[in-house]
Amino acid sequence: MCSSRKTKQAWVDLKNRCNNERHPSYRYYGGRGIGYEARWELFSNFLADMGEAPQGLAIDRIDNNGDYTAQNCRWVTQEVNNRNSGRVKLSADIARLIRTSLQHVSTGALAYQYNVTRKAIQSVRNNTSWSNV
């Protein structure tokens, strides 16, 4: 996907997350009051404020409870974006513990302890998430 198409898709996606009650992520965005600045109704204004999406980066809100605005958005890696999600339940410190000192504890026990899925624990242990901690 060329950069301008990727940028436009990021804009379409953020608007859908905020406006479309049928969007799978609406409850995390529009459903909890997250919106976007009025001038971003036009793609040209979004593009003027944010620029083209750099290759491999995604739109991210700096303040997870704030709206999509030029002052509150940036382009980041998907890993950083995932960490900033309100759905993230593990801190970097806990990820370090899981990866190092708690290798003898079962995946299921850790998932139960931290109220996350076994897949989340396995991702930390396999360095496919929280990889630079």
C-alpha cells in the first residue's frame, strides 16, 4: 500500500472507531467518548496536520483518554501503539518478570494471576511483544 493510501486508511479507520457503533473497536473509542477534531472531517486537513504515514508506522494518541487531535497524535510502531492501548494489562516491569525470573511458573498460572490470556503470556515469553524490555 502506498503511503498516501495508508494515510487515508488510517484516517478512515480512526473516524470509524469513533463514529461507527458496528465497528469492532467502537466501544474503546466512540463508545467511551473519544472523538477527533472537527477539521479532520476533511482528509486534506488530517494530512496537513499529520503528514504522510511513515512506512511501518500507525497513528497513536499520546493521551489514551484524549481525542484524535494534531496535538495528541503521532506516528508510532505497532508495538508502541499496542502498549499505549487501554486494553494493555501488563506493565514493562511485569513483562520482565514473566520473561526472566518466572520461567518456572506455568503460562496458565501467570495468565490467571495477571488477568490476561495465555497467548499474551506466551507472546511476552517468546519476545513477540514487549520485546525491548
